[in-house]
Amino acid sequence: MCARPCSHVLFDLDGTLIDSAPAILASFRAAFATSGVAPVRPIDESIIGPPLTETLALLCGSRQPSRLDPLAEAFKASYDSTGYRATEAYAGVAGMLQGLRSAGCRLAIATNKRIHPTRLILEHLGWASWFDAVYALDLFDPRLPDKAAMIARLIADHRIATDGAVYVGDREEDGLAADANGLPFLAATWGYGSLPHQELRPGWRAATDPDELQRLLT
């Protein structure tokens, strides 16, 4: 783990800081209903985490733009207008974020969620001023290829020393992206993408609730 307290804490968003499942799943269902397409697998919490087009390809069984583009537009129309407002913070997360800030930690977000709804949600929760940086794959043109590249860009842009930073997420992808950038990884095991303790790779640590996470970092 980084020096105590960590100077920079980078967070995933969905399943780590926020419970966005009800809003996301409702908008996926609306997108398929509006487009008249039957999903090839259940629309449940197991699909949350990857970028939008990746999830839509999984749900519709095709990567053809002619299939994905109308579904993506229908999802955005639902989620970006009113759907995102159903998002809630996990219990204890707001206090944890405030505690880290009070301890002198600089906070940032690196998420697979699109940048527009990410900003809407941060405003909705009253958190917009709490983060020094908010990065998403589509923040850049060309779009960044994956989370590892996004974290690398965030570290470079803000000159973050990796020995004083940590990445917090809820999925194996998050841990691998942290590893690729030489960051310690903390698994948030309270979310829907939670990594069981037995699936943690060497060097990864887990926090069972936001209070424990704060204790590990300060």
C-alpha cells in the first residue's frame, strides 16, 4: 500500500462509489424495448462495468454498428435525461470521501462510464468539487482504448507519483489496470462487481466497507 496517508486516491465509479445498477438496467431495458430488439442474455447486474458499446454487443449478440448504434442512442436518451437521477451513493461513501480529503488525500475518478453522465451524477450527488480529476474513456479524441490507458493518462497529466497513489475498484479489470500502471489496488467488496477475497491476486487488498477503506488509506 502507498505511504500513509496516500497522497492520491483514484477511484472507479460504478459499483465502487455509487449504486447505479437500477438506473443503468432500467435504461438498458428501455433501449431494447424502444428498438424492438430482444436481448440474448438477461439484463441484470452481471453486465454492469464495461463500456456501453461493449455491454450492448454482449446483450444483442452482435458488434455490427447497424445494430449497436440505435441501441446506444436509445440508452443515452433514457439514461442521460432522467435515468441517472436514480443513482445513489453506497452507504458510508460520502463520509469516506470527506474523510480522505480532510486527511490531505487528492481524489480522482477513472471510469468506464461516459463522461457526460459521470458529470451529471457527480453534480446530482453534490460531489463535483471533491475530485481533482474525472477521467473517462471518451474524454479524449481519439477515445482511449481501455482503463489501463486511462489511468496512465491521468497519472501523466497530473504528475502523480505512483508510490503515493492507489486505485480503488470492484472488478478484476480494475486491479489489472492498476497493476499495469504500478499502482497498489484496493478492492471495494461492497459493490455488485465485488471481487471475492479468494480471487484477489498477489499484492491486492480488499476493504469490506468504506470505513475500512478509509482506515487503510489514512
